[in-house]
Amino acid sequence: MMTAYSYRPLFLIRWFLTVGLWSLCSCQNTQQKQISSTNLAAPTAIRFDGSSYQLLRHGKPYFIKGAGGVSHFDELKACGGNSIRVWDDIDAGRILDEAQALGLTVMFGLWVEREIEGFDYDDHDAVERQYERIRKTILKYRNHPALLLWCVGNEWAQEAKNFKVYDEVNRLSKLVHQLDPNHPVCTVISPDSKRAIWLVSKRCTDVDILGVNSYALTEKLGEFFQKGGWTKPYLISEYGAQAYWETTVSAWGAPDEPDSRQKAAFVRPFYQKYIGSQPPNCFGAYIFYWGQKQEETHTWFSLFDEQGRQTPLVGLMQELWSGKKPANLAPVVEGLFIDGQPMRNRSYTASALHQAEIRVHDPEGDPLTFSWEIKPHAQPGADFVGVPRPALQGLLERTNTRTVRFHLPEKPGAYRLFVNVYDTHRHVATATFSFEVAGLSQTTPLPTDD
């Protein structure tokens, strides 16, 4: 079952700009509504000095060092983070209260239904029910002291053919301003073209801040903002490890997942260049995902495992946010080897016994333990985002050593071999190998133990 924060862009929207589209937008405001300073006495305010914007919290400059997620808030605080992003009002009371107790703020998501998931913006009654739901949510939480800003929707423009969704997002933004003038309004899109930003600029003029789930597209934001006409503040609402729609893909459709060392190596320069440097008009960013989440795999975006152990990205974020390295670091993956060769996607047509080896070290020399499992490759649906399939049984001869031998599943299809490496300080390092069973020929003799 898809959650409010489950969708990722699986492919880019094609660029188009027709005379009809220009005509459709001509009845809207043709100039972006430039905001000046908001009420500077409000809990959250935006200050404009004539050339750039700055976010204020209780009158002081506030740069977002945030994470998207619903748990591990104490660890976020300990790492030097200051804000949480949530996508909807599920469990909002608990989240706001826990954030307030820790001195954290919350970017509060007001969930906007999406056409890609079947919502019809020509259905007047459904649109009004959504409006009323959001109105009640604003009234319920507008005075909570942990509230930083409102976010009207997440990736609602993805593949939207009915432009009424843009108008409705703007109507909802006006509603927020009417009911709560003390907190700015953001909306979040996947900025996969200048067109997407242009449409928000033209039709969502009451939005104060543009949030972008930009990942590798972050390097193009300057160009996209300039050509799309966005001149107001922005924040990076999602970033993290190189995403599965950005890596190479096998012949059977499985993207290559980086290991935990590669993920950290990707995030460090990304953060330093696009976030930590505090570009003009950038209000900060939220890393994705501060917790454990199944999406393509259960390890791809997760900064924690299901037992709450920290991946190397948690320690890296502490260093980037606070300037201080953790006292103890997670294990460092050096490489995953299959049958003595560096890991790469493979297709098997003959049955045999194979060997996998994880090469890894611990910076402090802590003793390491290991866990291996094989799972079917996630398919669109419940096991792609939501609940992962259970591990297959009987394929691994051992699961708790650096080197293991494994049999291939008998059923043709795509699979992944996962390995977790644990130290004695609740850290975990991960790596995975994608392979295909393409219809096995006659079984070949399996090697015997010496």
C-alpha cells in the first residue's frame, strides 16, 4: 500500500510547451507574486533585503539542517540536526510534541492527492473534501510551538495532465495564509524540467517557498529556476544517496544500488556544494530517509536498519551538521565480491554453488558480525514501497561469516543478495548484489566441502 511519501519519479516528464498551454496560463497571473518580508514578529518569518531571502525563527536566522522521517528524533538532535519533515498529519500530535521537547522544528505536510494515483481534479466534491480536510488540519495544529512551516503537497505535479491541480495547490496556499499568517507556505515538486518550475511560478503565486526533491538534478536548479521564472526562496526537500532512477540498470530492470561507503561518498560533496555552502535564497534541506524504509530495497534510502542501527550516513550527517565526527564510526565496505570478482549484475543460466565475500574494515578495529539474505527483486506494488518480501530460505549455507556460499533459486526471475555488517556500537554497513536466474540448464555438480 502506497504511503503519503512513497512515490519517486520513475522517469522524467517530457518537455513540451504548446500554444494551447500558453493560452491556458494566460488567464492566470503572468508575473510571479514577489514576496517582501513577512511579519518579522511571527514564530517563522521570511526576510527580504531587496536582493535575497532569509528564513527567521523567532527573529533569528534559521538554516534548516533537517531529515525526513517519523522516528529517531533524539539521534537527529544529537547529530546537530534541527528540523523534521513529515508528509501528512498521520501521528502529527506525537511528532510535534517530541520535536518540541527536543528543540526541533517540523515542516508539516498537508497531503494533496495526486492524479498519478487516480485522483480526479474535475471531481468537485472530492476536491472540496480534500480542502475541508486540510482546513481542519491547519486549525488543529497552527499554534503548535514546534511548527516551522506548512508544506502543501508532495510531487503532486508528477505526470499531472489536469492543470487544475496547480490552481488547487494555490487555493490551499491561500487558505493556509488566511488561517495561519504566522508560518510560511511551501510546496514540493520533483524539478525534472524547467517546465515544472515554470508552471508553479505562474499558477501557484501564493506559495512562499519552493521545495524540490532534486537529488542529482540539484546541479541544474540554478538553470531551472532562471528559465522557469522562480525568484523566491527554495529548500531541498529531499536528497540523499544516488537514487535508483539515477543509477545504471541491468538488462532485467534492476538498478545498481551503491554500498553504504559509496552512498556516504556521494552525499558528502553533494551537501558541501549545494547545501552547506548556503547558496542565496536556499533555506536548507532535508535528507531522505531518517529511519528504515522499503523503496526498491529496504536498504537504499534507509539511514537506519529495522533494529535502529545507524548506517555510515548518520555519522556523516553529524560531521556535516555539527562539524564534529562521531566518537565511533560505522564499518567501511571495501567491496562485495562474487566468485572472486568485484560485484556486478549477472544473469545465470546454469545451476551451481556460488561464493560471496564482503571485504570490510572497522575504523576502530571493533569486532564485526555478518548477516546475509536473498530476496526476490521488488516489483511495482506493495513490496516495492511498503512491506518488503521475506528472505528466501535454504539458499545460503551460512549467514554469519564474511564469506558465504549460496545456491541459485530454482524459479526464474530477478533477485538480490544482501549483506549487513555490524560492529559493537549499533552501526551497520550494507551492500547488495543483483542477479537474474534466466532458466537453469541441467544442474551441474556442486562442489563439496574439503
